[in-house]
Amino acid sequence: MPGRRPTWGQVCRFCERQGFRRSTTDHDFYDKVLSDGSTAGTKISLGMAETETVPGSLWPRIWKRQLRLRSEDEFWRGLDGELVAFDIPITAEPAEPLPEYLTRHLREDRHLPEKEIAALSRMAAQRLLNAWHSGEREEP
Amino acid sequence: MSLVDEIQFSHAKAHLSAVMDDVVHRDRLTAIRRERGRDEVMYLLPREVLDAALGTVAFTIDYLPDEEGIGLWVNDLEIGAHGTDVPEAQARLLSEVRAYVTNFLGQFPVYLTWPDRARLVPQVLRLAVARDEEQLARLLFGGEET
């Protein structure tokens, strides 16, 4: 169900139902060793309201890079206690059009022509946005 | 045989001040060995050597704007934080990173047996030995030394 975002409480429940190992300090950490020996893991701040929704910009990173799921749908399946497919071995991110926040930055902050924007990879565009915020103002 | 100067635990215990002088003031790497049924060794090194060893470790932070503000993500460590603006997100990320490092150090006996976590040890150590909040922020977000 792309577009739907879970609450932090649902992320906790997913981890518990999928057999993640929990360790607690002032945060809850969930870890799991996958079948190829690599690991998945996430962290929930204890001050975070269970009902608070995971921010839109972080959710894709959480399901893909922390929970290591093959697709977003796996999360909702796993939340219901079903078996999930982990992304083993890690697949390269497919080439996709630049997300809107990157094209907006390239157009509105850097005033790049459309042709240059179209030629930039997602990684290169993200690097430019990172540089912009960290004060480096890197040139494309 | 190790190339590092090695002393026995009992000697180190009796001469700790001199051992520390050698390490800290004369930049002498030292291994302390203890025979206790099994071979145990620990290494002492001055801060400058550790800084040099970890000096090339770098961090990349992705800035991810969304409808509610901005998310920040530390690549490789795979941790993030969100705020309504960049300063708020940075402050939250610092807190997340501190928690992550503290947990990682506490979980060493487990994480060292997991290869994809063990490879993060240089990054975790680099953050762990930051002298203060300001240096931690500089490591993550860049900026000039003051």
C-alpha cells in the first residue's frame, strides 16, 4: 500500500511480530539477523508517541534501509504477522525520475535548465541538495 | 609477535602512572597482556593516534524535505531524524546519533559478530570520541574548526 504511512507504534509491532531482537536504553532498538547473515535494525525513541505517524521523508528509508524489506507492501503484510520478504541480497535502487523535492531544489534554488536537470542522476541531485544545506554550495 | 610494546598486567598495574606518561606524552602504543587461562590483551594509545587512525572516516547526510518539514538521514549508519526546519532536524539527529552510538558501544559483544555492523566500528568510534557536542555536530554537518 504505497503512500500509506505507519505510526511508530506499528513499526514496533512489526518488529515484535517479525522476531526482531529488542534492546532498550532510553530508546528501543530492534535488530534481526537475516538468512544471509546480514542484519536489519531500527530504533524508536521512547518519547515518541505510539500514534505519531512516521514522517514522509523518513518512511522509505526505514522500510528499505533499516527494516531491509523487498517492498513497502511487505511491511503491511508483516504487521499482520505474515512472512515477509527481506531484500537479500540488497538490490540496487532502480533508476527513477527525480523526486519532486529534488527537481524543485534544482529549479528554484539553483535555477538549472531542464536539460541539465534531466541529465542528473538521483544520487548527484541529492548530493547537490545536501551541499546546499551544509553550506558547501557545490556546483553541478 | 606483536610489533607494539607489550607489558604484563601486573607490571602495568604497579606502574600505571609511568605507563600513562609513555602513552600520552611519548605517543607510545602499548599492549597490556594478562594470562588468565586464556590470552587477554588490551591496547593503549594516545588520543592523537586514534584521531589520526579515524581521521578519514566521513559521514554523508541526506537532506530530505517533505510536506511537514525536513528529514535528515545518516547514510551507512542508516539513522534519521525529522524536524520542521533544518536546525530542529539537526538537533534531533544529534540526539539520535548519541543514542545510536551509546547503544552500539553497549552491544559490542553482539555487533562485533555481525559483519555488516562490525564494519561500522570506525564510524561509531569516530563519533564516540568526539570531544563535545560541537565537534559531534561538525563531524556530521561539516563546518570549520573553532
